[in-house]
Amino acid sequence: STFDGITEVSTPTYTLLSTDIHVSLQYTSTGTASITLPGLTTSLHGKSFHVKDADYNATNNNITIYTTGGDTIEATASFTISQNGNSFSIRGNDTTKNWEGF
């Protein structure tokens, strides 16, 4: 469900929508989770997403963020949140097909 720009996710997998901004992942107390980014396009150039371990249990149950197609995150195929309560903010760069952390 979405509330004022916060998308609450309580499932093990979720594919980010272009309308998402802040994803509050509430699943790590149950198990590992994965988030999939949309493929980079000109309409997503400059788009930012923020993913948060809202259960504060990512040390035991990691959150892995995956790309789509040939896109990368910081020049790799995925990024893992592995510390309790941590979060990751990224911005799309369609020119380089890279999701850049900030």
C-alpha cells in the first residue's frame, strides 16, 4: 500500500513502479527479500528511489536490489542491504544505463 509517497512492502519480492519514491520494506523479520528496479528509459532518467529495511533485520535476512536487462547499480548487477535498518538511495542515469547511489 502507498501513503504520501511511502510504499509499504510486506512480501518477499517487489518490482519498483515508476510512481514509487520511498519503499518501506517490512519483510526482513520473516525472510530474505528482493527488489527489482524497472529498466532504465528516458522517462526514468533522473528518477530516484529509496529502499529502507523497516523491520531492522537485514543482517539476518538481506535485501537484494536487482537491475533489469543490461542496467547496473554502481556498475554491478545488484546491491545488497545487509545491516539492520540500513537504506539505499539510487538515481537512474539512462545515458550510462546505471543506477547511481547517493
